[in-house]
Amino acid sequence: MRILMRELAEGDLHVLAGALTGRKMLAKLVELTGQEPDQPEPVFLDFEGVEVATASFLRESVLSFRDNVRRRRSNFYPVIANASDLIADELKVLLVPNGKVLMLCSLDKSGEPHEPRLAGELDPKQRVTFDLVRQRGETDAAELMREYGKRENTTVQTAWNNRLTSLASLGLLVELSQGRAKRYRPLFTEG
């Protein structure tokens, strides 16, 4: 799903500013994603044509939307698309001090994602886990424990499971349930 933020905005379409405007945008985003998809699906919040989005707007709209969607364990995975350098900088101001992370990418004219990257910083253990899942394509905690547990000085599978669950709650990994077992795959294959 692709949501053009500029089309949802009221007023100056090139600048999205203020907490109140952000809360109004959040209501629209929640409404647009009310119909849950059957399979995991990225929801691209496309900032094409938006030059500036303030930290207060992004906090009340984008971050609140991501938290709302992930808290309800939705099949939607929010991704920020086509963000200008100014918008990416504002996101970093919000994300880094709070230990949060978002996925960013560029979308081409056909809506295909390119250049996926993280805004914010993962802690070192999460980063290793994220990179391993990207390398493997799909995995679970037991596989990671067997293959990388000694290298990471991890003696329990629970540590791997906690890291995978944390990355899924951030919307960076897709959680696939297979009965009681859970497998994980990256949202994008590159980045």
C-alpha cells in the first residue's frame, strides 16, 4: 500500500508542521489502514513532493502510526518512502535519543522500493541479528542459536528469540507464524 502524504495534507503541501497537523494525519492513516491485509505488506508513507516535515509532525503522525500498527500486531509494516534529506534528519532527531528505528526507502515510478536503509540506530546485538536475518533470508531463533550462538557468546535460544521479536516489533522484520513456531524474514532483501 502506498499513501501519498502530500495528498492527505491540508494547507501548504510542501511543509508538514505541528503536532495538531500530525494528529490529524494519524487519524487519516489509521482510517486508510483499517482493512487488514491477509499477508504481511509494507505500507509506504510516501513523502514525495514534501520538502519539510517537522519533528512534532513526524512524532504525532509517523511514529504514532508505526507504534499503533505494530502494537496491534498488524500485517502492515510502515516504511518511510522518498523522504528528503531534511525529513530524514528530523526523523533522526526523534529516533536516536529514544533508541527507535524506522525503515526508509526510495520508490520508483512503478512503486517498487529501492535503497532500503535504517533511520535511527540499533543496539549492537540487534544489529548483528538484523544483518544475519538479511543474509539468511528467513530464519528462526533455534537456527541462529545453532549457527551463531557460540560466536555471540549466547548460551540460550531465548536471547535470539527476544532480539527477533524486538526487531519485528520495530517493523524491521516480518514475523511469520507456523503453528506455535515463529520464523522471521527481512522486510526488504537489500539495505
